[in-house]
Amino acid sequence: MDKPSAKYEVIHEIISMEGNLQNIKELCAIAGVSRSGRSSALPYPPSEQRECNTIIKFYL
């Protein structure tokens, strides 16, 4: 899984899981991708994009 977009998809799946205790920052570090790239890599609905942006800002 070398493509960043595939890594971001996995990160999205993990974040979406009920009971997940890892945050986006940790998962991106493990995958070797940037948090900022995640926002543009996947086509999120606007409401989910806003939620992701809020979460990212919280952890910055």
C-alpha cells in the first residue's frame, strides 16, 4: 500500500470505527503521510469535511 490515497482511506476507516482511540495525527504518523494531505485526498461530503477540519484543528 504505497499510494497515499490508499493510506488515507484506511485512516478514514479507522477513525470511523466505533470505539476508536487513535487520532488522525497518530494514524498519519504511523502511515507516513501528512495530515494536510488527508483533507484533499478523499472526497468527503461537506458535513464530514467540516467535522474532519474541526478534529484536525483540535489536535493542532
